[in-house]
Amino acid sequence: MKMKTILVTGASRGIGKEVALRFAAEGYHVFLNANRSIDTLEEVKKLIQSKYNTNCTLVPGDVSNPSDVHQMFHKISEVSRGLDVLVNNAGIAYMGLLTDMTDEEWDRIIQTNLSSVFYCCRSALPYMVSQKSGRIINISSMWGTVGASCEVAYSAAKSGIHGFTRALAKELAPSNIQVNALACGVIDTAMNDLLCEEDKIALAEEIPAGRFATPEEVAELVWQTANAPTYMTGQIIGIDGGFI
Ligand code: NAP
């Protein structure tokens, strides 16, 4: 049987790394992407190969840059005919008043969190459409649903992912390709290192579940979403401990 393939963007740490490990454990050929932390990405590859003895290929690049994404998919096509699963996970946060934000900062947040999803889907789709199957899972945020003060650009980008997901799901349902998004609450990763310990404790107290989620919990939901009945598409699935 043909080995299944997955591309995980932003796989050097946090949620992306755990998603890569989860699918590697099931025997997938994992394509690992990150932009700057290539040494860490190499370590994830070594970990996967030693633990699961499955194929793993690095496709470094900046997903906010369409020519980098083009090159990443060129590399994927040299190794495999295409992807069975695409997890658009790479993302960055920005905290601050909207009035203090520069044009460059705004563009960087929108390009990295939202345009990257367009670039990767556009490249992944020809193969998925030709084989009439595929799963796209976009890692989004509860702030895309309800908005966060001092995170307007990030909230707008994640809201954009929600609209993108719902619309693309309709476009691709006739081709038997499912497109869903996970609206994550607070997940215990380096992304929250901009908060001090005191703020982290206060934030955890606001969450009905009383804690941050682990990246492994999100990875498990990605796995289950990729294996859900094909009739489930266009959904924004919350994983937020009851926060919103
Ligand atoms: P993280 O630990 O900071 O990891 C982010 C990953 O994205 C890294 O591998 C990073 O690698 C990569 N990345 C960033 N910019 C990139 C670019 N331009 N091109 C390619 N890769 C890039 O963050 P995380 O918490 O795991 O977040 C993963 C996703 O979950 C993001 O979309 C985030 O918005 C979402 N999310 C997180 C939380 C949370 O509380 N942690 C909550 C809601 C949603 P490089 O540094 O090498 O580029």
C-alpha cells in the first residue's frame, strides 16, 4: 500500500512538532517545514526517524513568501506524487495597540497567518483534486471567532482563516476534499512566552478547564479531524477548555 504523506508547516516546535510526531507514529511520510529554526527542525527529523523509522523530509522556507512555497512544493513533488494531508500550522503572534502597529507589522501578521494558507492550499490542491481525496486542516485561534483586544491583526488573520476554510470546503466538497480548522484556545507553547509567569497563572484561572492545553492534545484533534467521516467539512472546531 502507498505510504500516506503530510506537510506540516511550522513543525520545528509547539503544535506543529507534535502534529508531525502524531502522524509519523501512524507511518506517514512527513514533510517538515519551518523558516528560521532549521537546526531544531533537523532534530525533529532525527527524533521521527529514530522513534518511528518512517520517511521524513525537510522542506524549509518562509510560508509567507509565495516563491518559497513554490520551491517547497517542488521539493515535495521530487519525493512524492503529492500530499494526502496538509496542516497549515505556521503562525506568529503580535500584541499591542492597533494604533501603534506599522504597515510592515500588519503585512507580516496577515502574510504569515493567512496568505500562507492560500499559498500552501493552492500548491497542494492539484494532486488532491486529481486523486479525489485529501484533508486540509488549518490551525486557527478562538480569537478568530471572538476577537482579542491588543491582537486585532492576529484576530483578523484568524477570522480570515475561518472564512477561507468555510468557502474552500464548499469549493472542494465535490472533489471529496475536506477542509476544516481548529480554533485553539491557549496552548502551552513558546508562542505564549511573551507572557510573564504571573500573567500565565492569571490567564489559566480565566479558563474554565483551569489550565492551558498541551500541544499533544491539539495534535490528537488534528489526527482525529484527518480521520473524521468525509461528510464533516467546512467546520471551525473549538479546542479551548470552555474559554469562549
Ligand atoms: P510556536 O511554538 O511559536 O511555533 C510556530 C512555528 O511556526 C515554528 O515552527 C516557526 O518556525 C513556524 N513559523 C513561524 N513563521 C513561519 C514562517 N513565516 N514560515 C514557516 N514557518 C514559520 O507556535 P505554536 O503555539 O505552536 O503555534 C502554532 C499555530 O497555532 C499558530 O498558527 C498559532 O497562531 C496557533 N495558535 C496557537 C495558540 C497558542 O496558545 N500557542 C493559540 C491559538 C492558536 P520558525 O521560527 O523557524 O519560522
